[in-house]
Amino acid sequence: MTKTTFQSFGLDQRLLNALGRSGFTHPTPIQELSIPAQLTGRDILGVAQTGTGKTAAFGLPILHHILQMPGRPSPKSCRALILAPTRELAVQIEDNFREFSGGAGITTCLVLGGVSRAGQIKKISRGVDVLIATPGRLEDLMNDKKIRLDEARFVVLDEADRMLDMGFVQPVKRILARLHPRRQSALFSATMPKEVRGLAESFLKDPLRVEATPPATTVSKIEQRAELIDGPLKRPRLLELVTAPEVERVIVFARTKRGADKVAKNLITDGVEAEAIHGNKAQNARQRALNKFRQGYVKVLVATDIVARGIDVPGITHVINFDLPDEADNYVHRIGRTGRNGASGIAITLCSPDELKKLAAVEKITRQVLIERDGPDPKPKKPNKGWQGKRRGGGGGNRTRGGGNPAGHTNQKRRRPNRSKSGGPARAAS
């Protein structure tokens, strides 16, 4: 059976030349399913796990159509809008669009928070072909009348499930309401919960559903395992893992921003070069950390779930979950940073006893048993509240017994009688 090639889609020759220079000749399953439909003008509802090549799946048809359009975009407008949930993912999408259209004269602009608005406003003022944006900053510039979306003919919501998880549902709906009604739209999501389906029904017109893999499944070439380990022992075990000779480039995921900083600090203290990346860091600092990791200056990148989907770095051999995620779906996106584009990878989860319930949720959606158990999972111990959990007297509203004062009365300190060293009351000084 002959494998499909990009040439068979009838894409613009300039795009084919750029793809050839990058070494892309055969489409992935999601690309093979969605590119022909989008070239004919169909809306797309795409369900694909991370690392399957969905940026090219929606990007190549958009670039092909733009290259056939005459003239230039109007000031403050764009021909295509790509919405992404995180800054890292937006940056990655722009890099991909530039790679796919190398030398074709396509103009792009990033609109995202964490950096100055001035440069973004200046670039969009001339009009651009492709605008890649995060919802918050885009809505700010729209409200300030710095951007118009009425001429956008192509719109993509990428990682729609993550966008809704991050609370962008209302900004996204307001942005979509400002778009031209005659447009071609696509929505891509790794999972398809009810909220995403509802958004797709209101946003897409008679879409073709393309599904390369079942929702919330993991890449088959990723070897997964978990270790049951007490919390205090995670630090030395992590050090053993990241310093093993077979670990060339690794991402360590922590549950919280503070936890990510602590893990990175501990690794540095233990002699391992590491960088932390999370939502509290400025965009420039996040990009510097990501570039140092991509260029090999640091071996370990410690990250939180909010940036999990925006990290697309080749050659990541391992992903380590220092903490299990609160949402089981995020496990899929975490380990999807390795084993990308057909490569293999290893995912290791350090699970403390009080995280076994989260591990069970992960095992359910991935359909894999990561830790063999002889019996039911032990229930996590409740924290000992000590004296703070006991009711004490004083200031107890209307209570008049048990040490509380009646309402309206202030507490007054009782003075102990001053006693002499002999134990009796002290005599007044004469």
C-alpha cells in the first residue's frame, strides 16, 4: 500500500518546498484525515492527543488558502486567528507556522500577556496574515480597539479543553461573537468533555469529526511506570533518576508553582542544573528557561500543568511526575512531552500513599495498571489538627458558660497577684 504524501493534497508548492526542507514528506493520521477536508472548506472537530502533528493539520490548509488570496490584510486586522490557552503553546504555534511557510512571505503576530503591548499593537496596526493569541490579551486589545476580527476568514481553537479548564470560556465566547459569520473554523482538543462539545456545537457549522486516537489515551511508544514511595523520600529518588546515564533530557512535573520552585531549588542544591517554569514567571523568564532547556544548557526542566501542553522540545527522553496531577487528563498531556512524532520515551511517576486515589484515576483513563496492588488502596491519613482543632473559650458569642463572655462584653485580662519569693502576697514598698 502506497503511503500518502503531502504532494497528493495539492498544497501550494511554496509550502511543499518548506516541508521538504524540514524533512516532512508523509502526513500523520490526523493530518491525513483533516487537511483534505479543510482544503475543500469544511469545518473540523479534531480529537487528537498531543504530539500527533495537529498544528500542521490546521496550519497547512490555512496557509494554502492565504497564499491564494490577493492583496494584503487591512490595518488592525488578520486573515486567520489561532487561539491558544498558554503563552508557550502560542509561541510554539507561531514557530511552526513560520517553518511551514518559510520564504512564502506570510506575516504572523503573537498577542499574549506577560510582555509589552506596544510591540504587538505596532505589528498588528499594519495588518497580518496570521494572528496567534491567548484569550486574555486579545480581548484587552479588542476592547481598546487595537484589533479587528471582522475580516478573519479562518479561526482555530487549539487545546480547547485546556482553554476551558483555565476559565477562558466567557472570553472565548465574546471573541467568537466578534468574528465574521462567513468563516472556516476548526476546534482541536485532546479530550472531549461535555463543555467542549457544547462550544463546538455553537462555534462550528456541520463539522467533520476527525479522531486520530481515542480521547485521553497515551502514546503507545511511551513506557510508563510508577513507584510507591513516601513523600520525604521523593527528593533523593528524583536525584537518582535524573542523574542516571540514560536520562538525557527530562521534564519534571510538580503540582503547584511553589512546588516547582522548590523541586528546582533542591536539584540545584544537589548539583543538578535545572530551571523552573510556571504561570507566575514573566513571559521573558519562561522563554529564557525554555530556550536553555531546548539548547541543552540545562538537563532538567521543572514545570506545572499550566505549561504542559506548550512545551514542544525534541529529544525529551523522560518525563517524571514528582506529584500526580489533580486532574487525571493532565497526566496524558504531561507524558506527551516525550515520545513525540513517533519517537519512544519513558514516563515515571513517584506516587506517595496519599496520592493513590489520583493514580487510580490516571489508570482508569489510560487503561493501564501502573502499580500492582494486593488489596484496596489505603485511605490517606487525615492531618492531625492538635490543639488548633479544639474549641477554646473566649469570645464565644452569646455563650456564658465554658469560658466565653456574653456578647457585647470585652475580654479583660486577669492580673495575678504579685507574690513574694516566699509564696505570700508581696508587701507594698514603704
